[in-house]
Amino acid sequence: MPQRTWTAKEILGEVFRRLNTATDLVNSAGTCKPWRRAIIDNASSLRPHPNRFNPNLLLGFFYRWECAFLQRVLGPFHFALPAITGSEEGHYVKPCDIIPAENTGGVNLALYNWLLSSRDGFLLLKSLSRDVVDLCLCNPMTGACTFLPTAAFRPEAYVLITGYDVSVSECDDMAVRIRIVAVKSIYDCSSISLQYQHFCSTSWSGTGSWGPVMRSDKIKKQLIVDADQGTELVCGSTIYWLGHSTSIVPAYSSVAAMDVCTGRTRTIELPKQCRNKYNFSDHVLAMTSDGRLSLLRNARRCRGRGHIQVWVHNTGAQWFVLRTIKVPNLCFQNGVFWPRSGCLLAEEEGGQQLLINIETGSSRPITCPYATVSNEAGFRYPYEMDWSTYLSMMNPFVTATVSMCSN
């Protein structure tokens, strides 16, 4: 049997597949042109585990107000989303305008106008029409689109998790590329557990099937988990939600966590300083660039308006304040965290939206197409590029971008 002859590019591709972190790949891409070209050509098969923030991954965010609208955020890679000539006003567009009609198999994608989850370039959509029962999983950057049945029960939330979230050591089934977790809180005799079901796909096309309906162990008595759509934080293989007490004056008191690989649940007590009894919107779950659970807190009551405290939960089960960010005229209404870019979307008094880098503390304004209804726009979902697409767009002229990401 003749032996196969490997080209230098193929050999480099095999080497780069064994690099686990995005930083290693980005640093390798900045080494020389042949290495960068090998990474670009093999980008679709690379699945680096994110281990630091990269603001360049941020493409925009979706409003879920009557239907899903994408608000673009200009940046070096905003061209990753195709422009729709004549259909965009104020830099926003519907998902159905981006996906090519021939990719939908004759299905009217305009009916899928309600966004359920967003992760690494993928969108999970549903229709508000009673005549349409399937879900739609699509990727506006690639034009890929597939349809799948709903969960076996009516969940409070669908959570998208991709192969970029789970490292090699966390789950046994590393063939899973896309995972959708349907979740519902079950209350029984003042205690709570989570009912859940997994949809698993071994390809980036999203074809797969639902697994059995499962139920977690009881989490904690007298705790209500805020598991509504869009309130979760995905950090590695764990989904986090804020939980508040059932006392007469409710306040966020804990973080509920579920490991998607094992189904195990646990609770993490919030520090006393963060148990706000007045305004639930003063808290946003986040993560640090090295993957630790974090809490962004509007510290207006202890330091005056315009301060964000970044709390971090360390391995010793203790919380500490990592930094305080000063943002004049800050209003924490409808705060949203971008997990890949490390940015917080917040508002100033008067409705001006700000993009705040939680590591550097820098901020910049972004234009809102819904100037009169920004506080009523419902959930806002971050839309970020996946790492493989980012790597595939590298070329010899983006050395500055590579250097900024690797520093």
C-alpha cells in the first residue's frame, strides 16, 4: 500500500489542531506568512478554546422587540456579515434578510422572527405563529440554516453552547459541535430543581436530535432561579443564572449553576454587598478573560452614580472586587455582557448606549435605531464572530490586529 505524501501545509494543519487555546493560534498566525496561511486554510477544522477576550469578535447585537433586529457595531471585521442593499436602515437588519432563500429549503424564514439564543455566530430562532412549531438554527455569516423540533416540554429558556465552550477535559463526548439546552425551573415544596433536555449535533450544520428529558438534583430551598430567556451566562461547560430569595423583600442572593456535561447543579452565595433589594437590573453576570465567574454591579448606592464594580469569584469560594470602572451618567438599564469580546452594553441617562470594555474601562457610544424605545426593546443578545471564522479572515495585512489580540 503506497504511503501518503503530506504537504507542508497539511503537516502544519495537524500541528495547529493540537493547539487548544485561541491565544496560541493567534500568536502562531502572527509568526510568519506560511503559518498564517496554513491557519487560514485549516480554519474550519480548528476549534480553539477561548482563553482571553478579543473585542474584534464583536459584530453587533440583536434586539428582541416585536421581532429580532440586528444592530451592527462597526469594527475591523464588520464586513463578516453581508450587507443587504436597500434593506438596511440605521445599520440594523432582520436575520431573514441575511440568510439566502435557497438555503431555507423553501421555508419562509421571515416567519422565524423571535430570537431565543445567540452564540459564536449562530442564532436560534422561533416563530410567533402558532402554525410554525419548529425551531430554526442559522448562521448569518455562512448562510447555513437548518430546522429542528422543539423540546419535549415547554422550557423557560433555550441555551446555545458550541464546541468553543467546552474544553477537551470537560466532556467525554468531544464530537459535539453544537449543543442546545432546554431548561425549566421546577418548584416542589419550597425547593427547586431544573428540568432539562439536550439537543446535540456532531456537525456545524446543526443536524442532530434531542436526548431524554432529565431532572437535576434539588438546588436550594427558598430560592427562585431567574432562568428566563436571555438571562443566562455560559462559561465553559457551565450555565449560570442569578437567583433571588422568596422573602417579602426579594433580592438577588445566589448564583445557580448547572454543568451541561454532568447535569450537576450547585449554588454560589453572592457577597452581602451585592444583595440589592431595590433594583434587579443593577446586576449582570459576566466572566473574566481567564474564565472565572464575575458579577458586574451598579455601585451607585455606595459610590454614587456612574460606578461599575467588577466582582470575581475565585477558586476559594470567595468574592472580591477586581476593579471599579467609572462611567459618567451611567444607567444600568438592560445591561448585556458580550462573553467573547469582554464588553458590557449599558446606557447613559437619556438613552445613549455605551459599549464598555470591562478590562480596560474604556467606553464608546453606539447608535441606537430605536431612539425612542431603547428601554422597551426587550432582551438584547450579543452577536459575535466565532474563532474559526476570525482565523479564516486573517491575512498578511492584519498584523496589527493579531498583535493587539495576542498582547
